Amino acid sequence: MPVQDSTARRLAALMALLVAVCGLAVAATPATAAPHPLAAPGDTGDDGEGGSKSLIEQLEAASSGFVDAKAKLKKSKQRQADLAAELKRLDASLGPQQKALDEIAQQAYTSGRLGPMSALITANSTDTFLDRAETLATVAAQQNAAIADLKNTREAQQRAKIAIDAAVRDEQKQVNVMAKRKAQAETALKAANQGEDASEPGDGGGSSSGGGSASADPAPSGGGGCTEGDPTTSGCLTPRMLHALKQARQDGFTRFTRCFREQNSGEHPKGRACDFSAEKNTFGGDATGGDKTYGNNLANYFINNADELQVLYVIWFRRIWLPSSGWKSYSGAGGDPSSDHTNHVHLSVN
């Protein structure tokens, strides 16, 4: 029995040691946490983007609707400007056209508006008759052409005015959509006890060195599906997300990045999001010093090029930037560097 008691005590001590070691390992994990892996089926908790599935879906829909409406508004404003320039040109041409018609009418009046019969009666010879008939035909043709030009110009002028009115109505429609989408995003954040106004996470320029604001090339038209190979994983990306990744790298943001991953919600499984680590070679703990400056600069780079890259939102250091609302407070449920986005910049594109 004493031998058995001794063995039991030794086993108990060994188990205690194992538990202690495992506890230390678990406690150390959050410091170097990467974005969360796939959550359990049906889980509505944090799925790696700092919020619940319902919150992420609301932000996605709100920002996508806002970005689309903003693009339509820009296009409509450009059409209005083009139509206004065309209307100005038409207005300027009306005066000379009316003057030309008046001169032709005066010429016809001076010549007595001779008809073929009177020209024949007063003609001294066949040659005189033909000369007068030719002159009359020329004047009539000029008058008809001038009348047609004036009519066409006035009709084009009217069409341009109608089109401008339609463009203005469309602009107001898009402005209303943008306002609704802005309210949708902010209401969703408020419901999740987030979304207070937040200051920018740092000054930073638009390049990795912090100097100047690099300009990105416009994203491909149309969102597209997850059809392009993801150079950071074995998954896929949309053409726009791949474009944004390439633009960031081209402009000096080349640190550790992961894009596609399987999860229950968010943009990553759609190939429309990437996580850009603040550290060079991995996802570490809270960014400090030069790593945090790198993250600030990268976040500002995406914001400065939001229209060109079709940005839906940027998450960085307990803040989320929305195209409708700017920076808002935003913290993950886990309270770790991954869900709080204090070790990486998250980018989602439309």
C-alpha cells in the first residue's frame, strides 16, 4: 500500500506540473495570436474580423451600398457637367444660326421672293430665266438648311436640359442612398456597443516610409468573384482584392500578409479581405514603435486611396474606418491583438 500511495502522489504531482505548463502555454498564446481560424458552425461570435457575424454582414452591406452609390453619384455628376458644356455650346450656336436665317430671309425679301412663274414672265431670255431660277433654288436651299439647323439645335438643347434634370434627380437619389447606408452602418455599430467617434490612429503618410501620399491605380471595374490565386495562401482573391494587395506592395508595404481563409462570416472567405501584419515576418502582439508607425501609414494609404481601391472598410488598432463615417471605435470580443486589430491592418474591398 505505501508503494501505491507513493506512486499515486507522484502521478498527481506530474499531472499538476502538466496542467501548469499547459496553462502557461495558453496564457502566452494571445501575445502572438494570428487572425482567428474557422469558428464553430452556427457561431455568431467574433470570426476574426472583430465583431459578430450579424455586425460584419451589416457593415458589409452598408459600406458596399455606400461605395456603389458614391460611384454612381460621381458618374452622374460627370454626365451633368458634360451635358452642361454641350448645352452651353448649343446656346452659343443659336445666335449665329438665327442671324444666318434672318439674312437669308432678308435676301429673299429684297429679291421680291420671285417664284418660278414671275421669273418666267419677266425674263428677257431663256438664259435669264435659268439664272433667276437657279438663284431662287439656292436661296431656298440655304433657307431650308438654316431652318433645319436651328430646329435641330433647339431640339438638342431641349434634350440636354431634360437629361440634366434627370442627372440631378439621380444625384439626389444617390445622396439619399448614401445617407441611409451611413445610418445603417452607424446603427449596427451602436447596437454592438461600438462606433463612438474616434481620432485617426496616427499621422503617417501614404507610404511605408511615412513620406508623402502614394497614389494607387484604379481597381478593375466590376467586383468579380474569387477567381484569382492568392499569393499569400493557397486560396483565392477577387480581382479587386488582388489589385489592392499588389498596389500596397508596389508602394512599399511588403510585410507579412495573409488574405484568404475559411470562416463563417466576413470578407476573407470571399477573397475580398487581407490582413497586413505590422511586424515583418508574423502576426505578433500589440504593435509598438516602428511597427505601429508602419500600421498607421498602411491604414492611411488605404484610406487615401479608398475610391481607387473600392475600400469597404479598414480596421486598425481598435478602430474601424468606414467610407461613410470615417474612424469609429471598434474592439473585438476576444480582447487580444487579433480581434482588436492591434497587430495587423484589415482591409476589405467591394
